[in-house]
Amino acid sequence: MKHAMLWSLVATLCLVALHAEPQDSTASMPRYAGQNLMRPENYREWIFLSSGLGMNYNPSAGGQELFTNVFVPEWSYRQFLASGKWPDKSIFVVEERGSQSNGSINKTGHFQTELVGMGVEVKDEGRFPEKWAYFKFGADTKTAGANPKAACWQCHNDHAAVEHTFVQFYPTLKEVAKKFGTYRAAAENVSPFK
Amino acid sequence: MKHAMLWSLVATLCLVALHAEPQDSTASMPRYAGQNLMRPENYREWIFLSSGLGMNYNPSAGGQELFTNVFVPEWSYRQFLASGKWPDKSIFVVEERGSQSNGSINKTGHFQTELVGMGVEVKDEGRFPEKWAYFKFGADTKTAGANPKAACWQCHNDHAAVEHTFVQFYPTLKEVAKKFGTYRAAAENVSPFK
């Protein structure tokens, strides 16, 4: 009888272990070195939201057109799927990569090349009075301070479809947010610089 | 003493459970309905390899430029990181999405829109004499038969940098394959249609 109970405990504990939060749930929360955010690691193994090429809100933007790949940790993504909202400690990485047209068998269009840098958006309500903060990392930057409010925060606040996030550009999440009533459709029709 | 041994067993089993293969390792292997491949599910939660816009090996390609997002299951990706090779039962999904330029705050460049379809590549040595097979799914297709060998297989065989996969277009995996000596650098310089 005692053995039966112990075996039942073994089975239960193993089931709990198998269904535990993914191991990265704390590793993929923001970490700081003093005032600075530490560079997110392993974001290439997070959930991919979408990518763009040469996206810009300035119609006369010039210079090199970069690919931008957006990633969010799986634990945060799962909570968004279940609620249409981003939990505290969510991180968004917008990875910037170069673009090449002619290479190997590819003769037209664009494929991705070297890492150029990344933008990082963090929701950390206990740390930032404005809840969300924005950081810029070069290809090798290890830590970065928050950008001034005018640089990113204001535009995200005014024009993002879900809280501070541009879900209008993430086609698979758009439907989720609409279902939960957290999608601000008006954000699709802004012309902020006209 | 008996109790100590049982507790040690509990601890061991739980450690095993925590470090077990991710739960999707069988769910993200190819499944068939008769001769047809069933549409891969949940691939948006797999590992993202890269994306392109309007990639084509025909220099005079016309028509709508599509985004292509490439995903591979995490279990397969982990084995590639550890060996530079793709394990049997690997699946690659190349998701095709529309592209839009003017929308919300975006005024130039391109962002992704609706699902158009997907190409799927499967390594299944027990099922296909040529080991790799290729399938085409529309936005709603549930199952698909393998394409004729001339349609995809031959080009992948001749010009892919690692086995049948175009790792020359996946910047983060390229370095892994080079480290393990599985990268065919000559694949970067082909001009198949000249």
C-alpha cells in the first residue's frame, strides 16, 4: 500500500514536470546591468511574429533597406494567445539584417544576410513609470540604456494596435487580439506624418 | 533505506522528464493520409530560419512578390546545431504571405499580410527512395501529393548548400554547417539558368 502511494507520487511529479512552464520563462525576461538592459540571448529560438523589408514611416526614407525579424518569448506568446494581452516582463526583439538580391540560385527579390543590430522593446511595470521602454543594440552591443521617450515610446503609444505593440503588422496575432477585443482597428488608418 | 531509494528514483525520473525531448517531437514529424502528406500544424511555433521577399531563380520573374518564411521543428533544429546535419523525419515549411507597402504608419518598404500557401520539404528515408520529397499546399489545402522529381527535387539536389536544404540563405545556420564541414560553399556561386 505504501509502495502504491509512492508510485502514484512518482507518476504525479513526473506529469507536473512534463507540463511545467518552458525552461526559458525566466531566462527570456529582461535582465539589467545597473541602468542598462542586457542584450537578449537566444531570441532566435523564440516565437517569430513576422518580418518586413525596408519598413519605414518616413515616405522619403533612403539608405540600405534592412530586413526586420520580430521575435517574442514563448511564455509571453502563450499568454497573448490566451488573453490578447502582453504579460509584464515581455520582451520584443526586432532583429535587423542586411538584404541581398543576386546570390546562389537567387536572381531577383531579396534574401537575408548579416546581422546589423536590433531594437528591443520591454514591458516592465515595476521598473519603468511609463511601463514600456525601448533600446537599441548594434551587432555587438552588450548592454543599452533606454531611449528618450520621444524616440519610440510616443509613436508606439499613439499608433500601435495592441498596447504598445504593432500587432497590425503581425498577421497571425491580429486575429487573436480581435477575438479578445484588444485590437485598436483605428491604428490601421493613421497618417502620422502628413 | 527503501524510502531513500524510492525518493532517489523520484528525483531521477523528474530530472529525466524535465530534460526530455520537447513534446512536439513526434507531432512535428511528417504524417500521411494514404499517399498524401497531411498539412503541417503549428509550424508558426517552430524555429524560424529566415525570410525572403520575391525570391526567384528566374531573373525575369513577374507577378506578385511574396514573402517566404522558413520554419523547422525545434527537435530537428537542435540536432542540426549539434551535427550540421538534418535528422530523418525533418520537415521544412516555407510559408508564403502577401506583401503590402502603404498601411498604418508604414509608408515605404514591405510588411507581411495574408497567407497565400506553403511549400513543404520532407526528409523521410523509409518512405521516399530519393530520401527527400516536396509538396505544395494552398491556403486551405489539407493534404498534398509529392511533386514530380523535376519540379523541386533536382534543383535542391544540385544547388542546396547542405544536403537538400538552402542553408546558403539561412545566415544563422550557415556558420553551424561550416563548423561541422557539411557546408558546400560552391552552392553560393551557381548560375543554373545561364
